[in-house]
Amino acid sequence: MIKKGEWVRIHKIILQPSERAPQVPEDTKQVPLEMWDKGFLQEDAEIGDEVTIETVTGRTETGTLIEVNPYYEHDFGKFVPELLAIDKQVRGILFGGDQA
């Protein structure tokens, strides 16, 4: 059970493909318009339940509960040693030497 007040992420279909505007690109028309949003859960629930959240800006949204305590999982990739050399070069050009 996920308690009221927890930070969560929801998912909601805003428009089905058949409801999409006629001027959108053909590949876009073939998929639904989806929304993911984060906020504070307004009632106890389980993953998969239809819930209401309050966002940090005070908006109220409804959708399917998909995650508790969501966080960013992306990164900028693996370490690239060449970037260290480039950094030193740029600092030398801009500031007249190493700025470590």
C-alpha cells in the first residue's frame, strides 16, 4: 500500500490516435498523446490504481499510478578521457593557462 502524501508518478492517455489533430505528422497520428506527471498522492493506493496527485505547482491531475519516489535514471554516458585534454585546451585559450 502506498500512502497518501507520497511522491509518485502517474501516466495518462490524453488523446487516442483517432482523436489526434489532422495536421499532425502521419507517424504521430498513429500513437496516443500520453502524459506522465509527478506529484503528491492524494489517497492511499496501489501501483496500477487510478489516482489523484497534487503537483509541486498546485495542479491536480489524475492518472494511473506507475511509480513511487520517481527519480531521473539518465546520465551523460561513459567517461571520455579526451574531454579532459579538451578542457585543458579550452581553459588555456580562454583564461591563459590551466584553471584546475
